[in-house]
Amino acid sequence: MRISYKPLWRQLVEKNMSKMDLLYATGISACTLAKFGKNEPVRLDILMKVCETLDCRIENVVEFIHNV
């Protein structure tokens, strides 16, 4: 199983936000933002902060893809 942050990028488009807007609004680090870009795991508290900032649910930020 792998992680995808495609839902996060869709949320940003819908809310007319850039990745840098997300970084400043949440206070996450540039390293964490890079992890999102590489579909790498991030801590749950960071995902919660993103969800709170975007006023959305976790499934609107991350999805799990089953390897076939």
C-alpha cells in the first residue's frame, strides 16, 4: 500500500491556494511540504493541522493506494 496526496492538491486548487500558502497558513516546514510532493508519510498531527487549516476531512488530504 502506498500514500498519495492527490486529494490535498485538489483541495488547494478548490480553495485557490498555492503550496506556499499552505506552508504559511499551517506553519509546516518546507521539508514536510517536500514529503507531500514525494508522497512520503508525514506525522498524523501534521495531517490534522492541514485538515484544520483547510476545514476538511483527512480523506480530502490523503488516500491509500493498494499495490496490485
